[in-house]
Amino acid sequence: MVEVRNVHKRFGDLEVLKGIDLTVNRGKIISIIGPSGSGKSTLLRSVNHLEVIDEGIILLDGVQVNRPDMKGLAFERHINNIRQNMGMVFQHFNLFPHLSTIDNVTLAPRKLKGMDNKTARDLGMEQLERVGLAEKADVFPNWLSGGQKQRVAIARALAMKPKVMLFDEATSALDPELVEEVNLVMRSLADEQMTMLIVTHEMGFARDVSDWALFMDGGVVVEECTPDKLFSNPDQERTRNFLQKHL
Ligand code: ADP
Ligand code: MG
């Protein structure tokens, strides 16, 4: 579903991604762990083309995301199509404060897919039910807890019926007691065979939920294997050092 091949990304003189390869098969869940500054967010943002990579190829369901050969309006159309198929959830929820919960969820389907209000509302309610927040449909984000806001952000991403969901530290801005409700929603997506690429600092959750785990450091994938192996018996010294500090 997602294929990342030899991806390089520089910010000026600083090479942040140094040849990343990554495959996420349909229905699988891959977790990425690693120290702060190792390039995890840049990698996720590159998959979505929020960062323009300098070298390499990114494919979504066989379609090349980055298209250095394409310019202007044609590329914009191309990337908008691609982005409709990728749901992204960030650390900070970025809900629109002036829109109710349901309007936050249905905005993209209405604007980007031209969905009529009734169909959009039905779809939106369905997504809110998926994250357990149907009763908050007409509430504004300021009235929600951080965990509820993040669940709305997930519902909003799901409303576009994405082929893959990208999570960048979705729970790291939350108070500890609110983490579990978001993790539960992510687990339920896993049960529905949603394809997911998850950057997380929650080792227990990563170990539990993922099919495959990567340890990144310094812009490279240091090690990748099953989560059980990564978290209990990693091959690389750098992985062991990191886990000693974070488990
Ligand atoms: P992580 O998510 O693993 O903490 P990031 O991908 O956010 O790491 O950052 C990797 C490196 O790239 C860091 O050194 C960071 O300072 C740098 N970086 C990220 N975004 C930018 C940017 N827009 N401009 C310059 N440097 C950046
Ligand atoms: Mg990050």
C-alpha cells in the first residue's frame, strides 16, 4: 500500500533522511520508533508530500506520490487526489475551532468530494460513532477534552475513506489519563484491517498493535523486524541503548 524507496531529504546542509526504504502492505500496521530528531516526522510528512523529498520514490497503492516531472496545476490535482487517500493525524489536532465536531468531520468530504449535506452528515455520524463520539456531533472543539479532540481528528481523517492512516505521535500531547481512549480507537482500526503507519513513543502500544516495527536514528532505519524481536531482543547496539532509556 505504501512503498518508500531510497528517500533522501535535506534541510539546507542537514540531511535528515539518508536513504529510507519502507513497505507497508495492505492491512498491516507498521510502527516507527526512535529518538527525537531522528527524522520520523519528516518521513511521515514526506509520504504525504507535506515535505518535498530530494531523492527517491514514494508510492501509494502503486501510484507514485512524488512526481518531479509534474508541474503546476497538474501536480496539484495529482497530489490532492493522493492526499484524499491518506489520513494523517498529528500530535496537535488542528481542529477548526469555529466548526462543530460534525462540521469538522464533514468539511473535507463536502469541499473535496462535493458531497451533499445530508450524505455528508450521515457519513460524519458514522465516523463519529467509530470513535465513540456520536453524542458530541454538535459540540464545538473547545468543549472537548484532548482525547476527544484527537478522536474527532481521527474521525475527520476516516471520513475521506483513506487507504492508509498516518499517525505522528497522536497521543504525545495528551494527559496520561487520556491516552488510552485514543489508543483504543487506533486498536479498533487495526481490528478493521486499516493500513497504518504509526510514529509513536509508546513502546508498549507499538509492541501490541503492530505487525512490523522500525527503529530510526540519524535519518536511517537502523533495524526493522517483528515488534516482539525489536522490543525484547534487538540486534543493534543503538536500538538496545534507545530501548534501555525508553522502556
Ligand atoms: P523526529 O520526528 O524524529 O523528532 P523530525 O523529522 O521532526 O524528527 O526532525 C529531523 C531533523 O530535521 C531535526 O534535526 C529537525 O530539527 C530537522 N527539521 C525538521 N523540519 C525542519 C525544517 N522544516 N527545517 C529545518 N530543519 C528541520
Ligand atoms: Mg516528530
